[in-house]
Amino acid sequence: MITKKQFENELDLIISNAIREDVGEGDHSSLACIPIDAKGKAKLLVKEDGIIAGVEMAKRIFNYVDKDLKVETLINDGAEVSYGDIVFYVEGSSQSILKSERLVLNVMQRMSAIAKKTKEFAKLLEGTKTKVLDTRKTTPGIRALEKWAVVIGGGENHRFALYDMIMLKDNHIDFCGGVAKAILKTQQYLKDHNLDLKIIVEARSIDEIKEILAVGGVHRILIDNFDYDGTREAVQIIGNQCQTESSGGINLETARKYAECGVDYISSGALTHSVYNMDLSLKAVE
């Protein structure tokens, strides 16, 4: 997985690029009518029930725009919130608050939606050993935010990108000429390049699972698009030889049944690609 420093660098890149995109040469609306020395205060207002996420990211944004902005946090990331709750107050330069407003809202609305969806999955899996994972099916450019929101919601992160874990999927296997060949070539590649990366291999059948186990040296087998009976059989065959993960269209209706098959993980792209932003607003305090 990526390091803390790498992750924080991703966050800084997101902020700088978003401010470049949104502010450009200047926030002329604010510059036109708000005195440069004007001070103000605003509150982050919750407008629907859910899970709040992005508070710490909002602080990073405010600090990036203006280090003199002060944030008073009332509700922390991961907390359940209700309509009318106030998450934080921000105080300082009115122009700086306005310059930050849209980015803070865009980030928090998206992150809160993902955290809420993840919490729904996590609650369904309570009482089993199964954990819910995200995927790389994220919004280009803001993956770090979406994966952070998954963790806030009680899930776990899969690989961050193509560089921090090996994942041999169907196309890799087919292009390479078979699952055993793909694993052996990958193991040699890691050795040749002195890389310490975990290997996950996707299996499309029980026969492929047996072939993967015969080669050995993999961290996890991805049991892809199996039905419940097939998943239970796969878990029994794999045993403790490596970790197990179910994937393939798993949703809130099916997650619990897959968990009861005994897999270690369930991965779902729906955590990040099928959510509706939470309704939040930043309102001036008179």
C-alpha cells in the first residue's frame, strides 16, 4: 500500500489543482464586492441525515487558501449526523472563506456520501469475519479522497493504484497465456526488479483456483463472479493457503450472503461509483 507521505502528497495535489481550476486568476465575484480586510464567519450545515466525512480535508483546504483561517470543529469525521447539525465554524478573511467554499462543499458532499454507503456495507457484515474493500473504480483525480472516505465509513482500502500491488485479472491471464504462466512470470519479474509487492490473482472457475494454488506464492485469490455455492466451495478448497476475496456486482442485497460463505473480503465498486452527494451547505453567520 502507499505510504502516509505519498497519500498526503496526493491530497496536496488535489487541493492545488482544484483551486487552480476553480479560482484561476482570481475570485472576481468576491474581489468586486468584499473588502480585502473584511472578516467573517460561516458554518457547515447538514441538510440530510448521514455520515459526515471530509472535516479534516476541509481544514487542509482552508489552511491552503489562508493559514489564518480558524476552524472550530463540533462534529468529527465518521460521526452520524442529522438534518440541522452544524459540523464546524470557520472564521477569518471573508474573501478566503468564499474562495474555499465550493471546494470544501464538493469534497465533503462526495466523501460523506461514500462514507455513508460504506457504513451500510460494514453494518451488513457485522458478526462475520468479512471486511468490505473499495476498488480502483474511482473518480479520476480524487482517488485519495474517495478511498479516505471508505476508511471513515468503516471499510478498508484495496490497492491504491497499479504500482502498489500486483493484481492479475482475466485480461492479464488471457494475454499471458494462462493463469499459471502469468503467476510464474510475475514472480520472476518481482525478483528481477527487487520489488516487494503482494500478488492477487483473479479466478474464474474452481479449476483456475486449483491451478493458482498449485503454483503458490500468491497473497489472495479473487473469487470473481461466483454464485454462493461456488464461493463456499472455493473457500473450502483454498482454506488457509491464502486470503480470499469475492467480487463481481456485489451490492447491499447480496453482500451478507457472500460474507456468510466465509470469504475474508468483499470488494465493491459501488462504494465509490454509485453514490449521490450528501446535501451540505456553508452559510454565513450573521
